[in-house]
Amino acid sequence: MSKFGGAYPPAGWKSQLSIPQRSLIIYQNYFRDGFGLAWAADNGKAPETIYRTGSTAPDRKDLEIASELRGNCVGFGDCPSEWKNTFGTIILDIENNYGIKHEQEQVNLYTFMMKTIKENASPQTEIGSIDPSPHNSYGYSKAQDYTAAIDANCVMPAKHTATSRQRGMPDDIVGKSYDDYADFYMPGTYYLYPELDYSSRHILDGDRHWLAALLGEQEVNMKLSPKKRIAWQWLFNTQNADFPKSAKAEHPAPPAVAEGMAIFYWFTGAYGVLFWDDHNELVPDQPAPADPNQQGTGNDRHYACYEHYIHGLWRLFKHHSDLFNGKETYLNESTECSYDGGKTWYKYNANQIKTRDLPFVRAIVSGNQILVAATKAYARPTDTNQVMLRYVQNGYSFYTTIRLKGDEIYLGRATMKPARVR
């Protein structure tokens, strides 16, 4: 039922939203429940999944059913003569790409699915998926991540298998890959409880660390692919019973973590973010659920972390949006710092900062303006830290000292003067 009280908008009506302002998420149940494609929930079904049958019946069970997404243009009142999907961004969240049982079959199906959606969408529509990504660090930010090769499921070319032709796989995707049709990747990190726990250890290579994970995931992926990056972010721990206090999503991000997520992420040159929440019927002042398994996961959650996240966005874009003009340079791990008062200078990646237990510093340069974010993650309120930053290139010689108290998220801006020519 639409807002107009019927299945279709009235004749002549057209949405005021431009195509880039529209986005659509396609979940697993679209294919699994809507069209009976068991593969959407179990990639082990890949060898028996039909690509296309040639049928146009609405109840057919083949992957070409993805072409039906073209009908979404009806809801915006802007269907071209040949219907095309007019969402600006289409995100797939099928989540059947883990523990792959038949890799070539899986690659073939994802390639065909992406091609089908692409061909039935407007030229302005960009598509991508939560997976595959060039690399998934799973929240660890280990040294080995920085030497990883791109995930084969991104670039492995489609090719026929023993039964693929019988199931309708077309010849025109042979030699093509998922990467040929994806407009963006979605590397990002959902935190487990250890990342949110200040009493845990966070300095060894295999330790979990909220900021090393956030930055490291982007640093690794930007090297493996030049495509746009859109991360999923969530302000509560994700569920994983293998980790302490992570069996249910009940722990909010601490204030500095929530605020820092909203600031440091944008220092990586990322294109966008998808802010996730798993609750859509929040009612204030409700008692905690009687079921202990539900407590802390709904109306009784502490949502103050949202205010800290929004505050981070406000600090960054309310006051410094002019720097994001398309001409800015993201220094990332080329940010040069000194931790001994200027005697020695280093350019560290996120893992190196984590394992050396140093303050994190990242910078953006736009013309003669430099914007700097810094923090000493997990520091106690009484701790103080000092770090120097310099930018000595492109005709500038800029030095500054940053003093940090506790785990505060520092955000500072300066106008750089040209270096003196002797």
C-alpha cells in the first residue's frame, strides 16, 4: 500500500527526489521468500540454481527475477518507456558469501545477478553489496592484512561449469567478474564487545581495537581497489557468542568511540556510510522486557551513543564542510608524526599505531588548509599524551604539537603558510 492509498501513485505524479537521493537495500528474503531461491540462504544450493528460464511468469524461480527490480520506478513516477530502476544506489545484503561450498558456481551467480540488476537500472544507478569486499579483516587490523591480495570472489572470472548452460547461464558473462559490475565496495567493521571495553588489552597484533579496525579496513581496501567505499556502521556490539559479552547486541559504543567513528572514518576518503540499527519501533520510557534474552536490545537500550555520533558529524561537517570540495587530499598512513618531540618522524598505518600503543593522528589537506583528527584510544581520563605532526610538501612547511587529555577526540584546523625559500 502506497501513501496514496493504492498500489500506484496517481497519473502524472512524480517524486521530487532526484535519482542520487534514492537508495534501496535488497535483503536475502527478497530472493529467498519472495521468489523461492534457496541459494540466497544457502550457497551450497549454487549448483542447482537456475539463471534464467525464458519465462516471464511472476512466480518463476530463477535468478533473472532480479530484473523485476526495474519496476521500482513506478513508485517514483518516472519510468522511462522501457522500465528501468530509478534508485540512485542499490545495496545488496544477501549475506550468503561465507563458507562458500562451490566457488566457481558462486562467482557465476553473483556476476549474473549484478549484470542483470545493472542492465535493468538507470545509467545513474550505482550498485554494490555487503560482500564480497576486496579484503575483510573481521575487526582485527593485523599486520598481515596490509599484504593481502584482493578477495578472489571480487575478480574471479565467470566460466561455464558442467551444468551451467543447462541452467541458463549466458555466454556473455564468461570472462566477466563481480568487479566488472560493482560500482562500490562496502568494507567496514561491526564491533564486538572487546573493542568497546576499556579494560581489555588492545595493543597486540591480534587484539581488537575500535580505531585500528576502522582505519585499517579502509587503508587496506583502498589499496586493493580504486572503487568508492561505503561502510556499514553500528553503534552497538554485533552478536557473536565466541567473544565475551557479545552474545547479544546490548552494549553501546562509549562516547569517544561513537564520536570518533563519525570523524575518523571520513578522514580515509570514503564515499559514504550506511548507518545501521536493528530496531524500528522505539517507544520511550518502557520497562525492560521480561525475557532476559531480549533485555538491553530494544526500547531499554541506552541510545545516548547516537548523540555522540551525531555530535562527531556536527563537529566535522558543520564547521569544516568547505574542505570537502573534491580537491582535498587524504593523507591516511602518510600522515607524518613525531612521538619524541620532533627528533624522529614516522608514517604509520593503523596496525603500527595500535601495536606501538601511540596516539592516532590523521589529516586532510585542501589548498593551504589542514584538518587534523587525533586521539589516544582507550586512555584513562587522567592520562595526557603529546604528539607532533608535520606537513612538509607541496610548498608548505607546517608543524604543530597536539596535546591530548584522556580519550578525547581532537579536531583542529590551521592555515598553512608557504615554506620560506632561502
